Amino acid sequence: MESYILCFLIAVILTYVSTPVAGRIARQVGAVDYPNTRRVNQHPVVNLGGLAIYVGVIAAVLFTAGINSKLLGIIISSTLMLVIGLIDDLRGLSPTSKFIWQIIAALLVTSFGIKIEFITNPLGGVFYLGALSIPFTVFWLVAITNTVNLIDGLDGLAAGVSTIAAVTLLVVAIQEAELLVIILTIAVAGACIGFLQYNFNPAQIFMGDTGSLFLGFLLAAISALGALKSAAAATLVVPILALGVPIFDTAFAIIRRRQKGEPLFQADRGHLHHRLLELGLSHKETVIVVYLISLSLGLVAIAVNGVSELQAFGVLAILAVILFYGSYKLGVIELNLDSREENYKSIN
């Protein structure tokens, strides 16, 4: 227990102390986000806050956990992901280049033995992935990395949601006695809390892609190491719910952009947090609402960890329908039923 407390304190304090340093570095290299039509900040804000999060997480983990091959793999591959985000923040990377490097980072972590080897069968038992293990793991790592990156649109949003996801995975890891996952999730939660002191509205610094790609990849790797490797019934459901806000928001963004014929990687203002702002909620109120949604999904994830496969997937299906309907009412997704009806009439 003492090592866990120490891990948390190191992550919080080091991130808190390092964030102003990261801000000064950002000013020196010109890493500043200026207001534009897509951003919601009203004045220039430095980014690269992800550097401070990285320092807090890595230092806390190295100080409190013994090095093994899997931890080394996570550190090396997540560091590569941090560098990808850093280059994107400083010089800009094309979506294709960023995607290729993300795949390389994901393949790197699988080479250290971190692979999703089976997924839960809703009707009982598990599906062993066999030769599909590495492709599935790479897909999971890259997908989750980008979902966290996509929700980093408001002050404190990505850091807060990542904190809730980390705590959710922490509780599940305690239930499953996954010691390395416990250390990693404590470090992530602590670093995010330390960073939020500067990042909550009105933000003094953003984490940038440097932070969002690092956090997203780390949470995905932790899931692959812990919840998705567990023999518990809800192996797939738990991490999906723990990371529910970024996963569902990204899924709805893909649906929305396909319906409009827009490129999947093209940024827009149709995300959940944008719609809540348009309803008249303040910046802080919007972030708190998203926090509450994320917390609710996290509590459900913890609750379903010990139930049967069918019950777990049933809960996930019900929540997916509720979130889909809520997103439709908010305008996050559009069904375009009128145009389909007109097309049907014209054919007949």
C-alpha cells in the first residue's frame, strides 16, 4: 500500500512541478494554440503539457515498480508515441504519417509480449484469436489512442476523462490482482490530476497531441495488459465502458462524417462537447457533464466485471442504444431519414 501511495504522490507532484517548465519550453519553441474557428479557446494558450504528464508517469512507475520486459515495452512504445505527438505539435504531421507511426509503436509493444490473445464470447467461453492476435492488438492500441486524441477539445476534458478511465481500470485491476496495471493506472491518474491544476478551465496550458497520444496509447496498452487479458467474463466490455466517452464519441464522429461525405480524419465541431456548448452550457459545465457521463460508464464497468458474459454484453448493448439516442437528439449524429425516404419514393 505504501508503494501505491508513493507512486501517486510522485506522479502528482512531479507533473505539477514540471508543467510550468513545459509551458516555458512551449513558448520558446512557439508551440502555441491560437484561437480559430475550430478551437474554443479565446486567447493563445501554450501546449506541450504532455511532456509534464510523461515525466510524472514514467518517474512514478520506474520508482515504484521493478522493470520487466512488458513494462519496458510499454515505456519504449509510449515514448515513441509521445515523440510522434511532439513532432505533430511542433511541425505538423499528415494523418497518414501519424497513422503509420502509430502502427509502428503498436507493433513495437506487441514485440514485448503484450497481446490480446482472446476475447469474451457473449454466449460463454472465449474466442482465441490465434494469428489475429497481433492485428487485433494493433487495431485496439491505435484506435484508443486516437479516440482520446479526438476528445481533447476543451480545457481539462481529456485529462479528466483519462483520470476517470484510469481509476476505473485501477479498481478492476485490484479485483484481479494485476500489480503492474495497478501501478500504471495510479501513475496515470496522479499525473493527470497534477496536470489538471493548470489545465482546467481557464486553461494555462494544453497537453497537445504530445499528451493526448501518450495518454491514449498508455490507457490502451494498460487495457491490453490487464482487463483484456483477464479470464473474467466481461473482458471486452470493461475497457470499452471505462473508455466509453472517447470510444462512443469517435464512433459517432465516424458515422457523422460518412453521412456527410467528409474525410474521416477531418476535424469538425460535431463532437459531444461542441453540442453541449451549443445548448448554452458554459465551458466548465460542459466538461463536468462529460465527466459525469464518463464516471457513470466507469461505475457500470466496475459493476459488470463479475457478471456473466451475456449479462455484460446485454448491459453494453443497452448503454450503446441509450448513448446513440442521446447523441441523435443532441445532433452529434444525424440519421438523414428524410433524404432516405425521398430516395425510396423516387425509386418507386
